[in-house]
Amino acid sequence: MEKLKVGMIGAGFLGHFQSVAMEQVRNMELAGITSLQGAEELSASARKRNLGPATVYSNVTELAKNVDAVAIYCPNYTRIAIMEEIVAAVKAGAALKGIICEKPLGRNVAEAKRLVELGKEAGVPTAYFENQLQMKPIQVQLKQLAPQQRTMGPLTLTRSSEEHGGPHEGWFWDPTRQGGGVLCDMGCHSIAVGWYALTPIGKPLTFLQPQSVTCDLGLLKWGIPFWREKLLKDRGVDYSKTPAEDFATGMFTYKNPETGQIVKAQFTNSWMFEKQGLRLFMDGMGPGYAFEVNTLISPLSVFIGDAAAEAVADQEAALEKATASRGLLAVQHNEADLYGYTDENMDAANCFLQGKDAFLNLEYGLEITKLVMAAYMAHEKGKTIDLTDPNVQKELETYVPAIQQGKGADVLPMM
């Protein structure tokens, strides 16, 4: 069986998580890694798990020469420079079969467009990794409810959220490097899966036409002095100077171009979720039918009392972004598969080995970036944004949210 030899660019939390997903993909191996830090640790872990040679390379150029596909898992603010190195390597003879880029594609529309251009310049298939569309619960509900959709009509409302207590690394909290706060970090997930779930079966990903968006952002927990000081101490980011939103909610309206039907997708995201840990929640309503996904409902739960809590080695072994080490805890035994990471890697391997784009390509990532930026714009302007207005579309081309510019204090009330 032919295997896709993948080279990872970046060896942080995401690289480790994706390596767990890759263990479950038969036709993929971790062939190489390059990263400013953590590459040796990830390489040793991958070899121990027989995931592949996981050779550590000193730079992107050397990595690209020795793998079939590269996966960009480095911080958002480095993406364009990394992609330029990949393109240069391809032009110098690197025989890549594909390029993977983790969400979000860009911190703004201009960056996302540049990455799409560079992908076309490289001339190889691409994959935009947006794992929630690949989640088995989402895919299975589509299949299970296909007869209802055909008989009764498609879904008319979806609600999607991703919430947890905050990111692992300091750069995620820095809006000037990450691109914003929770809306940029996780809103892209919820906006994408909401749009996708609403799309009638058999229609293209972008079939439903965006009509408008409303959005409200808040700095609820991490703007409180106690938590602001903790963030500065633990992550080195000062939200008294350059704050970002820790809560985002809004509504997109879409139109079916064939029937004229109007449908809606609500999104909610937060870094101030005070339950067991990471929760993905999605539901949808159609005429006479519905679906619901809640990742905190697990077939396995454990109880840890006070006397035994000191023995807990790693609470995140049970659940990503876990916030407690005692009490009644939900355990997800295979998070990489549950959240869709396994399936997006499998899809990329199958498609790249056939010489074609993955289910989601970089062009799709650009469309999601446009919607995320439109949501920021709606909050800044304090009104519903008309996405059918050519002037709005033109403005989005160069729009950079105030929060991304480090001017969050102007648009986020704080204590």
C-alpha cells in the first residue's frame, strides 16, 4: 500500500495532536519535522509509536525535498513566510504531492488571498484543515437524515459552538500575532460547520449564498483584573494594553439560490467556559426533524475524590483543555477521531495520492476567512453587515479588525 509521507512544519500542541490522528490512518506516515522548538521531542514520540521516521530537518526547504506533502502547523503570523519557502522549494525541484494548512487560513482576507495565490503558484493539490466538518457525528447525521431532507426539505437553522477555558500557548492570546481572540481562533470552526450543515445534500460547499451577519464580542472573564494579571504572569500577554475577545456570538443568514429560501446559522465561541474542558456543541432543525452533537456526553466517565486527586498525572489525558482533576469527569477515549482530525488526515492522504485537492482546499479556507472578518466588522460597526453589498465585499479585501491591530481597548469594554 502506497503511503503519503508527511512533513510537519511546527511541533507544538497541534503537531502532537495531529500525530495521534495520523496513527489511525493506514496510508500516511510522519516522515519529517521542522520546528524552532519541540521537533526532537515530537520525533522521538512518533518513532516510539511507529508512526514513521520523523526525521528532524533544519528548515522548510530540506523538509520539502524529503517528503510527499507538507503540513503547516506553525503559528498564524508565520504562515505566509512559510508558504513562500514551500513554493521556492517546489520551484527548486521538491516533488510535493500536496500542501496542508491548518485553520485559520489567514488572519485577514488579504493574508488568506496571498496564501491561495502561493498555493496556485506551487501547482500542487491543497488541503485546508477544518476538522469539524469531518467529524463523524456531523457526517453520520447527514447520511441518517438524508431521506428527511429529500422529503421534508433541508435544515433551516443550525447552532454551533466551541468553548473551553483558553489556549495553551502565549501567542494564541496575543491578537496581533494570532489575528484576534476567540472569534479568529475558534469562530472559523463554528461558522464553517454551521454553513456546511445547512447546505442541502448533494450541493457544493459554497452553494448557500451569504446574505448578512450580526456579531457581538465580549471580554468577560479575561478582562477582570484578577484573570488579566494571571494571563500576564502565565502567558506574557497584557490585556490591559492589547485585549482580545474571550466571547463571541452571532448569526449568519444564507439564501438558497435555487428556491430563494432563507436559512440561518448561529455561532458561539468562548475562552471562558467553566465546565469539564473543551466542548463542541452543534444542533440543527429541519421541518419535522433535528440533530444534536455534544462532545461532553461520553460513554465513559470517571470519579476522582479529594483523597485521590493528588495522584492525577495529566488531566488533559482525559479531555482536551480539562479544567478539573477531581469529581465526576467526562473522558473521551479517542478525541482525535471524535473531533474529525483522523478523517481530515485520511481524506488528505487519499486525495493527494490521487493527485487532487482534499475535500476542503485553500480556496474554501479563503471563503471562511471572509466570513470571520465580516463578523468582526459587524461588531465594530454595531450593525448587521450586508454581505451582498459589493462595497462591503471590497472593504473586506483590506479590512483588519481593530482587535487584530492591537486596538482592542477601543471596541471591547473592560473593567
